[in-house]
Amino acid sequence: MKHAETWDHNTMTTRLPLLIATGLLALGAHAALASGSSAPFEQYQPDPTLKSASKANLEGRVRHACAVVQARMTSAPEASLERPCGCYAKQTMRSLDESELEAYRVTGYFNDTARAKALSALDACKLQRPV
């Protein structure tokens, strides 16, 4: 499992700034954060467990990805971001319609309409938008 954790961390390091909120992917916390374009991810292979993950599991992934990205951007401890990232994950996941949720499950990141909703959730939860 150590190898998987390392892979998730390395993947987040290179991809999360483009995803924020959209998050959402591989077993620990891949992209669910919102921003940027999906073009750089054409070669990306999402975690196959996304297709069958519960909505609560997906929300947890988004929350974790948010904490990782926000901690990096603000130099704050991840633990201090639990509440605002929980707000973000909950608000984002509740706002997605079935087609947006399905697109996330298939691709591992938010499509354009879901990304807009995720950015709105970042603002509402008083989190920084990624550059």
C-alpha cells in the first residue's frame, strides 16, 4: 500500500493545480478540485474504482484533495483545512448533476460545467482558487 500512497502523492503534485475541486481521483485523493482545462489529462488513466465508488467516497476524495492543494497553496496544515474543504466537497458533490458525476467517474476530473460549480464552491467556502 505504501507504493500506492506514493503514486497518489506524486500524481496529485503534478495534476491537482489544474483540477481543484474536480477533483477527484485515485484511491487517496486525486483530483477533485476545479480549474484549468482537461486537455493535459488526455493520457491520464483514472482509478478504475471511481466507477463504483459511493458518492460519500467520492466526496471524501474531493475533501482530501482540497486539503492537500490548499495546504500547499497557503502553507497551512492540512488538518486546519478540514472544515472549509468539507464545505467545498459537500457543496461541489451536491451541485453535480448525474451527467457531471458520471463524467467524473469516467475521467477522474471535473468536466467544464462541473468545474464551474467547483469554483463557485471554492468561493462560497472561502478557499483560494488555484492559479
